[in-house]
Amino acid sequence: MNGAATHTPQPTSGTADPKPDSAEHAKSGDSVSPRAAAVSPPAFEVADEAKLTQLEFSVSVSVRYHSKRRAWFDALARWPSVVSLIAGSAAFVSISQGMPTLATVASAATALFGGANLVFGFAERARRHDELVRKFTLLAAEIAETASPSHSDLRRWMGAKYRIEAEEPSPNNVLNVLCHNEEAEARGYGPEHVHRVRWWQRTGAQICALPPNHFPSVMQ
């Protein structure tokens, strides 16, 4: 998920180049000293730790984001059934008790919620986000299961992430920032990695992304 909040901790990595002692340095020819043979593989064969952390963090934020969207649309998809059940019971009671007004209101509520579900496709949207949750989770699992990721692994995972993102609907930046904050707090990152979200943005996060579009650190 690409969003406004992309600041993740940048861990330091790598080791200093080994400094051979004077005896080994004085040697000449094609022989390789035991110390030189123990040197780790070239840096370009090992994934950059900072980029790997950023990728893994981003994938985890995407899992949170689409899980929330899936739950939201699932709830909206269930409401027409709940309303229909209540309205049907109310209509039966109203007819048996001779209250036509209540029966009319119940019928209108059933039609309204049923029509909204049909027009906006809440169940279909929930399934779409469920599929995205599954794909991002599988990618996160593959990253976590690789003990010593290489640079080629990192590039392959980045490509997989971009392909999944191509299937995403337009992102909600406010909800994305909220998910970023939750992931940062869950990992124990400092407040400099948490972004300020206004109360009105938080309240309407699932409906629309309310302004402003700037999300400063809570430290500012």
C-alpha cells in the first residue's frame, strides 16, 4: 500500500572491511590467507537491511489496511440482512395490529438497505480486500521465512509487492496513516515514526479521506 506515511526506521548494517595484519599483507602471489577466506560474501549479494526493513514494514501496513477495509465492507454487507429481518418482523406485527404506517416504514427500510448493498456491492468489495489480505500475508510470510535474504530476493519481493498494489483500489491515505501508526507502535518504534491524525479524520477514515493531507510527526 502506497500512502503518505512512508518513514520507517533505517537500521544500520554492514561491517567494516577487514584489515589484514602486517604478515598477511606482506604476502604476494595467488595464495589466499585463512583470514581472507573467512571474509563474508560481497555486500552486493546480501540484501540491504534498511530497504528490507522498509519493505517488510510496508507489507505489514498493507495487511492491516486491507484487513480493516474487509471488516468494514463485511459489516456493511450484513446490515441489509439484519434490517430485512427486523423490518420483516415489524411489518408482520404492524399488519396484525392494524398499523399500516409501521409496515410502510419497515418496507421502505428493507428496500433502502437492500438497494444500497446492490448498488455499492459491499460483499464484493469485502471479497476483493480479503484477496489482497491473503496476497500480502503470503508475501510477508515468505520474507519472514528467508533466513539470509539476498539482493535478488529483495528485488523479487519488491516486484511482487508492486504487482499486488496494481490490483488495489484507490487508497485512503488517512486510513493508511492510521495503519502505519499501529504497526510502528506494535514494533516499539519511537514517537518520531508516528504521524498525527486529527480526530475528524480518524472518525471518518473508513468513509473518506478528510483534509488536511499533511501528516506531521506527533513530535512536531
